[in-house]
Amino acid sequence: MILIMKNFTHQIFRSIIIILFLILGFQTLIAQENKNYKIACIAFYNLENLFDTINNEGVNDVEFTPAGKSHWTSDKYQKKLTVIAEVISQIGTNLTPGGPAIIGVSEIENRGVLEDLIDEPQLKPLNYQIIHYDSPDRRGIDVALLYQPKYFKITGSKSHRLIIEEKGNFFTRDQLLVSGILDNDTLHIIVNHWPSRRGGEKRSQPLRIAAADLSRKIIDSLCTINSNAKIILMGDLNDNPNNQSIRKHLRANGDIDNLRTGELYNPMEKLYKKGIGSNAWRDSWSLFDQIIVTPSLVGEDNNSWKLHKAKVFNKKFLIQTEGRYKGYPHRTYVSGVYLGGYSDHFPVYIYLIKEVD
């Protein structure tokens, strides 16, 4: 989160100011109106099976052990930590040096792998802290939130379980709600990893609709307490912005000028319509990774935090450069073959902007 300046009419004076800002560690200057702004970066990243090498009782993690199908060794685990830390440290740095203030993550085995991750040299100076709850997912993966306490002050957290009565033996990731203060504004973050499309999109659709209904219930409960609550829903939703779970059940709309009462704003929909994706399957791009906000985070009044823009972090170094999956996200494994990459998903992120004196 940084302070940026706007509108210097004299070119020489503006150049001097830019140099001074770079010396002070600031990264950018936007010319428009004579106002000062703070910017915060908030992100989400599916880490693609961040498992340790230990066979933990009650967790389906045999594959990610030295004797398992993936031959998951300490060296592979350490490389995974290093490259993931490298990615996180670079997200949003063109406007906010020092990594995201807040980042939700999914496909992590336990709190321990996150402790190892934030202890990596690229992230340790940022002092990320962890909010994590164990969930009953059959694959043994959870969601979690990392945050920099110098920016975000936690006021509460809760894990919400997805229960589908007609499927008593169905277990998936919990939905994580974290509330806190970001520069005097209360924010509520909901981190998701909705059920996958395993078995086919149509067959699995009811599971994601149930997840969307749970997310909507959490949002409605927060808005009952405060109708102007600032809520950010993020995650790997395993559906695109135009799917029924998001449009109809979550009630998220990508048309900012035509939001109906009670609807959420989904800035990722515009990216999706442009063909920008966060993950690929069978030569088709999807934008499963999304960040969606309540209308209180949208508008021209920047006296409190407002959405500035949404982006997919799809830098060239994250892209597979050869082979059958050339152009896809450079992942750790492909069809059982170890590639030593990052993840099968690109991170997504938003900038929040706030006017200051």
C-alpha cells in the first residue's frame, strides 16, 4: 500500500518528483487532478497442491510423499516454496512495492506449509501472518489468508462449512471469512475454493451452486449488520463469470453501470469477455480465479477504499514455453511428469484506491 501523487502540470517539476518518489521507494505517478491517493493490492492465488513431504494421518496426501506417485521429495518441496514466494513477492509491484497487503490462497495442505512459505527470503521481510482453519476436504487441501499486519489489522475470522444435506458423504473446502481494518476502513474477505468440475461441468454444477449460496448467505449476514459493508469475495470458483452459480446464485454482475439492488460487482467479467483467463484446459482458457466486491467498494467517491482495477498476473515467466502445453500456466506437474513450475493457475489481484489529505 503506497501513497501516489496526481497532476503535475510542469513537466520538469514532475520529472523531479518522479525521481524523488523512486528514491523513497515509490513506484508510480499518475497524472490527473491535484489529489493524493493511497493504493492497496489484494490478491488470490491457487498454489496447486502445496503439500509437504510427510504422510499425515487422516489426510489424503500419500501421492505427495517420497514413496508416492509424484515422488514428492524435500528438494521438490523446497523448490515449490521458492518459486511460489517469487511470484507472490512480484504481484502488484508496479504500483505497490512489497507484495500484496492481503492474499488469499488455496490448495494448501496445512498451516505448516504456509509457515515455510512466508519464511522464504523473498517473503520473510514482509512479515506475512496466517489465518488458516483445517477443513474436511477429501484431498486434504484448505484455503487460507496471508496478510501484512502493518497494513491489515485482524478483528475476527471464521470458517464456514459447506454442508449439502442430500450428499452426506460430500466433503470440500470450508469458506474462510476474515474481517479487519485496512487504513481505518473495515474490510471483510471471503476466501473460496468451490467444488471442482470433476465428473463433468453439468453433473458437478449443483455443488458449485451450493457453494455460491453459502457465500451469498455469508455476504447477506454481513450486510444485515451494515448495509454498506465492504466485502471482497475471492477464490478459485471453478466456474466462469457468466456461469449460473456466479450470475444467478451469487448475484454478481460485470456491468458496473447497471447493478441492481443486492447485486455484487464482478470486475473479472470484463477480462473474461476479452479472452483473458487464469487457467487453461484442452486449449480453452477459463477465468475460474475471481475477485468480486460489494457495491460499497465501487464508485467515484474515493474518501474510503474503492476498487481501482482488476488484473490477472500472467507474466511471461509464469507461462510454459515449450511442449504440448506451450502457452499454459507453467505448473509443477503435467500428466505425472515433473516440470518444476509454479502453478496451473495464474494469480489474480485488484488495486484499491483511497484519497487522503
